[in-house]
Amino acid sequence: MLVDPQSPARLEQAIARIGSRDGAGHVRLSPSVLRFLSDHAGAAEWEADFNAMIGYAASKGWLDDQGRVRAHLTFREADEVVSESDFKSAMRALPAGISAVTCGSGDEMVGMIVSSLTSISADPPMVGFFAHQNSSIRAKLLESGRFAANVLGEEHHDVISTFLSAPQGLARFANGSWAEGDHQVPVLTDALASMECDIVCTHPLGTHDLIVGKIRKTACSSANPVVHFNAATHSLVPVQTH
Ligand SMILES: Cc1cc2nc3c(=O)[nH]c(=O)nc-3n(C[C@H](O)[C@H](O)[C@H](O)COP(=O)(O)O)c2cc1C
């Protein structure tokens, strides 16, 4: 039996509820408890194997006087994680593209700079990104159910700085060639790529929400790519491979 990290007192309580302890590394459980704990009980193949195993244990005299089997306890490693600063150091070493995620139209336009935009699936075409649950774009994003992901390049330095410094809303669109896309989302007309998406899935993960969009329209241009690395923006230089 796999045991999650927990206090010794809590573990003893849990064992007492379903059986009894048998030394440091084992417990005594009735076959019906084991069946109850299994995700596979009821499946014909599992039941046959399980009954054979109990029969074998009985034939060897391994069942106690109450007909209970002896189950080995395996202790799962503690759920240790790195500190937030170690996490950030590692993430600073991950080069990533920079995109402006936008939604809303007219006076209601909102947007946010993300480096978490990622390709998910080609068929159906889907991309995703992670939005902090406190981010000011979140409400509009979920309410409108759509977004545009605009991949930014060297030409978009002012777009990036305005998005990062201006208050949420129209002020973030003061720089750059923004136009309303076919799907009522703000599209940067000279972005390296723009993807107009309908949100098909959201999922909370720690501090962030995964937002997945099905791509309804794309446009590409030949702007010069940039990556975010070690808390700065870098241009790309082709690597000589021979
Ligand atoms: C290069 C870069 C990448 C970022 N990537 C993300 C991201 O993927 N997800 C996210 O929620 N915030 C990301 N942020 C932070 C947001 O752009 C924004 O500054 C922060 O969430 C505060 O947002 P608000 O004023 O839009 O509410 C990134 C910031 C920078 C500078």
C-alpha cells in the first residue's frame, strides 16, 4: 500500500480505521477492504487475479485468524519542492518568445505580455499560455471566451514597454499597429504571428491558469524575432552548423 506523507498520528488513525498495524512496515487488512481501496475492483480480470492471490495466501497460512492479509506499506517520498527563488533562477535560464495576449474590442481592449505561449496541437490547431490568477486580463479573458496571441519581435520594443508600464485597458494599445481582427480581438498587424483563438479549456495550476485556445485565424509577417532570457530581451543570431 502506498502511503502519502503525513504525521505518524494521522497514519495510525488511518490504519486503525481500515485494519491494524503489523510491525513497522506492514498492516493487516481484510480482502474486502483491499477490494474497496482498489480502482480496479469489479473488473473480471482483476477479480480473478485478486481471488487467486487471496486463495494462495490462505493455502500458505498467511491469513490471520480473522481472514486478513498482510499488506506491505510503501512510504511515498515527502512532497519536497524548491524555493520560489530557485524556481525563478531556473526559469530565467529558459529562453522564451514574447507575445502580447489580447482580448476585448473598442474601449474594452485588454492585454498582457506573456512568455508562456506554447504550441499544443496541430489538429485541431491549439495554443496555450499561463495567466496569473491575479492578472488584470483574467476577468475579460474568461468573460469574452477568446483571445489573440501576438508574437512580438525587435520592432515591438515600444509595444512591450507600454504593455508592461501602462494601466490595464486602452492605454496599453497606445503603441503599435493594432487593428480589430476577424474575431473581435485586438491583432497587431505586423506581429511575427498573430493567432485569433476561441478558449476551449482553462485549468488552474498553482498560481496560474492554463488557457487553451483553438486557433480560428493566423497571420504572419517577417519581423525580427526576440527571446526573453535572464530577465532581458535578446535578438536571435543564426548558429553556424557547419
Ligand atoms: C517577459 C515577460 C513574460 C511574462 N510572462 C507572463 C506569463 O506567461 N503569464 C503571466 O501571467 N504573466 C506574465 N508576465 C507578467 C505580466 O506581463 C504582467 O506584467 C503581470 O501579470 C501584471 O499584470 P497586469 O498589470 O496585466 O495585471 C510576464 C512579464 C514579462 C516581462
